[in-house]
Amino acid sequence: MEKQENILGTEKIGKLIKKFSIPCIISMLVNSLYNIVDQIFIGWGVGYLGNGATNIVFPLTMIALSFALMLGDGASAFLSLKLGEKKKEEASKGVGNGIIMSIIISILFCVITLIFLPQLLNIFGCTDALREYATIYGRVIAIGLPFMIIGTTLNSIIRADGSPSYSMMSMVSGAVLNTILDPLFIFVFKMGVQGAAIATVISQFVTFILNIIYIKKFKSITLNKSALKLEFNTAKKVLSLGISSFITQMSFVFVMAVENNLLGKYGAESEYGSDIPITVLGIVMKISQILNSIIIGLAVGSQPLLGYNYGARKFDRVKQTLKIVLSASVGISTIAFILFQTIPDKLISIFGSGDEMYMEFACMTFRTYLLLCICNGIQIPSGIFFQAIGKSAISAILSLSRQIVFLIPSMFILGHLFGLKGVLYSGPFADGLAFVLSAIMLIIEIRHLKQGMSKSNALADDTSTNNKLDKHVVITISREYGSGGRYVGRLIADALGIKFYDKDFIVKLAEETGLSEEYIENNEQKRDTLATLNNGYYSGLDNADDLFIKESELIKEVSDKESCVIIGRCADFILKDRQNVIKVFVYSNMEDKIKRATEIYSLDKSKAEKEIKRIDKLRANHYKHYTDKDWDNHSNYDICINSDTLGVEKSAELLCEIIKEKEKMM
């Protein structure tokens, strides 16, 4: 690990971006091309109505992908977290539960889709002309949904197990096979949209089989019968870790459903009818996804670079990396803009021919809907940049704003005002607003980089000791902000002559990772609610997860060596299986917390209560995320004490007496 970190901080940035970004770009492109290939051959073999039908069915595939990514990314994050905690058995259960849930959900979704396919097609804006094709295509695709969901779930887990090459091989194999089988079934066997669907299902089955074979080759865990037994708490944790991927994908489903229905409604009132707009915009969005895939792959590849150098306070390297990524992204999106504006007829012709009205609307859609596609070169990398530097809330806002906040409302409003063209206007309108928001956030952050950051307050704790305990005892202190809990812990450590650990962990983590103390202090023990909604561009651990794993290792290490007091950091949970651990929770009433916060932390009295609640909420989110327990639930602890009852000093004295009594019972 140390070697990679040194490379991230010293190697030429351009070389590192190529190393990390090219595999990401390939992976993203393969995913995009998988769906586009069907439409190309259907367009030539069936006609544009066939393509319109696949666009109607496509949201069903996206829903299936949402479940697959939730389970796959959730199980992957669970695997990494538990391996970091050296808990292989629990890691195996997480993976096993992810796989079992994918089997159950995929079968249920397949059955529901087959039973309610007509109703689902109506929800996604199906017209009478598209219904026959969509029904034929949808029924076959539904049969393959279990293979897709289970295969994709396993794909994410395989990457987390340390075999990204195998994961990519299985995915590419399916994509290549689909490209071969599509023309065979459509043109040779004359099976039309049904043939295209069969080709897709066979390809998904091959990826599924390849990933199933890998189960026996897991490097980090062993799956046995007990691991494959569904457990509520484990399943719940896997789902919570993967929920961000689910939300991101489902937002696209919602957009497609709204878009298709509005296109059908306003298209019927225009000279183009309903079928042409639904078909064309679906194709245009998939072509634009190729552009987005390249930009996403480029930005995701830069994540390790940005995160490490930001944390290590090498802001010149952060700015240089960001400059290269943004320049390349804008360059790529500019080329795409030129193509969309100058040769839209050539691009749409790749997907088959159509009548004069079809070609006219296609050209108008490319030139209107993708008018500000250049903005994607800023908006997409910005969201990934903020994710990389640990600002998940900003990343979530930027990632979801374009689709949910700007695009959907503008489709309704502009569609109502301008009809069919208004729906097309919503594309550049949303792109423009998302660009402005991203640019503002970026400018603010770059100014902070230029100014540098103040030195960290994370000073090493006093480690002088004169142990007065007869046995090896570890005291964990969880506390409300402003309760005086940290000071209580310090007084206990001094009175018992044992070591006190709080800020020391930050110093140790900084030494081990090369990240700055301030960066660690700002990212540990805090989990914003918006982090749950963070984008699903890149599966894996975020900054807080990495820090939690490393802190867990340090907590176990110091607890093995000596008696000590440990402040916060879920230490009570990390050491829950040890008999020599005494878990304490310190709380206080709001009035006294405000008094301490204003006197000790110099908080503005008028804002102190809000700040106290905010910090306690972050701590509660952090604790819940990693323990599945409520932070302020007193049953989690051996001793809970209100520091106001006796005062901080007397509370510490009382706790010392209790600790000594508990020591005798060990």
C-alpha cells in the first residue's frame, strides 16, 4: 500500500491518469455499447419502431441494474470493510447474503415483469404502434433478468475480491457475444426484435456462468452453507451500503418514464406523432451516454490521485490533476458537440433509416437536446472530484441535480409552454444550470486550494503513564458534543496512569497514509446524511470507509498492547468481543452543552445549539453506518453518566471507582 501511495504523490500526473483512467473508460464504454448494439441491428433489421420498442423496455433493464448494483456494490463494500476488520467469516456472510438476495429479487422481478408487462409498458410511455414490438422484446428480456441481476451483482463482488481483470473479461465476453449473435438472429434467422432479445439473454447468461465459476476462486473468503444463509442484520447492512447506487440508477428510470410519457403526449399533438420522438430521443440519449462514459471513466480514474494528494496537502498536484481532467473532458465534449451539430443525420443513420419526418426530428433533437453537452465536461468531473476529496454531500448534490432538480421540472414546465420542442429544450436548460452550480462549487474549492488550509489542531496526546491498574483494561468513551466527555476521559486516564487516545489516532493515520492530519480530522467520525445519496459512478469504499478500516486496526493494536482510554471512533463496537473493555457513554442536557461549547470551543451562543445537534447527528450517522446500532442507545454501553449531575471532575472520579470495581471482577 505504501508503494502505491508514494507513486500517487510523486509519479508524473499524466502517466498516473493514463494508468488508472484507461481501464475505467473501457469498462464504462463496454456497458454503454452493450445496449447500443441491439438498437443498431434492430434499426436496420426491423426499423425505427423496433428501436422505439426497445426504448420503452429499457427502463425495466435499468430497474434490474439498480437492484444488481445495490446488491453488488453493497456486498463489495461490506466485504472490504469486514476484511479490513480482519473478520473473514462476517465478510463471507455479507457476500453470501448479497448473492442470495440477488437470486430472490431477480426471480421475483422476473415473475412480476412477466405478469404485469402490459401495465409496466404503459407506465413507460408505450404507444399503440410500439406495443406489439415492445411486448415481444420485453417478454424475452424479462426471462433473462435473473441472469443479468445475479451476473452483475457477482461482477461487483469479483472486483472487490481483487480480480478486476476477470470481472472485465466476463463483461466484455458477453458484450462481444451479443454483437455476434444480434445480426445472426435478426438477419439470418429473421427473428426481428425477438431475436435481438434472445441474443441479449444468451450473452447475459454467458457472463452469469463465467461469474458463477469464479465463486470457487474467491481469494479473500470462502463461501460455505452458513455464509449463504440469509440473515436480517447482514442483509440490511449490505442493502444500506449499496443504496446510493440504487438511488442513482432509479433516478434515470424516473427520468426515462417521465420523458417517454411527455414525448408521447406532446408528440401526438405535433406533426411527428408519438412514436418518432420516443424512438429518436432514446437513441440520442444512448449516443450521448458514450460521451459521458468516456468522461466518467477519465474522472473516476483520477479519483485516487485527487484524494491522496488532497489529503497529503499537495494542492499543486490536485490543481494540476483537476486541470488535466477538466481540459481533456471539455476537449472530448467539444468534439462530441461538433459532431452532434454538424452530422446528426450521419449519426442517426447508424441506427437504420427512416422517413423524412424521422430524419428531420432526429437532426433537431441532436442539435437542441445536446446543445450544451460541452457542459458535461465540467459537471460530471466536478461531482467525482468532490467525492474524491471527501466532500460527499457536495458530490451528491452535483450528481443528482441535473436529473432530479433541473431536468424533470423543466420537462414539465417547458413542455407545457412549448409542447414537443419544450421537452427538447429541457436538455440544454438542465445542462446549463448543472454547469453553473458545478462551476460555482469548483471555483470556491479552487480558491481554498490556492489559499491553503490552516494547520491542524490534531496534536499528539500526552502519553506519559504510571499505570495504577493491576489488569489490562481498556475504557472506551462515547460522548455527546459539549458534554465534557473528552475531558472526562482525559481525567480518567490521568487518575489511573494509563494512556489516552484521541487525536493521537489522527497523527498515526497521517504517518501511515501520507494524508494530512486536517484531512483525516475532517473525514473521520462524520457521515453526512447526503452521503447516502452519493453517486453510483464508482463502486467501492469512500474516504470515511478507508479511514474507519485503518482506525479499527490502530484501535485493536493499541488495545492489545496496553491499558488505555479511547475516545469515540466506534471503539466500543470494534472491541465489543473483548472481556477487558469497559464501555462508557457521557451525555448532558442542552443548556450545559451550550455553556461548555461557548466557553471551551468559542461557539457563537446563538448558533451553539444548532451546531451541537449537527455534530451529534454526524456522529450518530457514522455510528449507525458501521455498527447498525443507535449511537445514543444506552444498552450499547456498560456505564452511562450525565456529566451535569456531579460535574465533569466528580463524574470522572466516580467512573474511576466503578472501573476499579469492574477490574476486580475481570
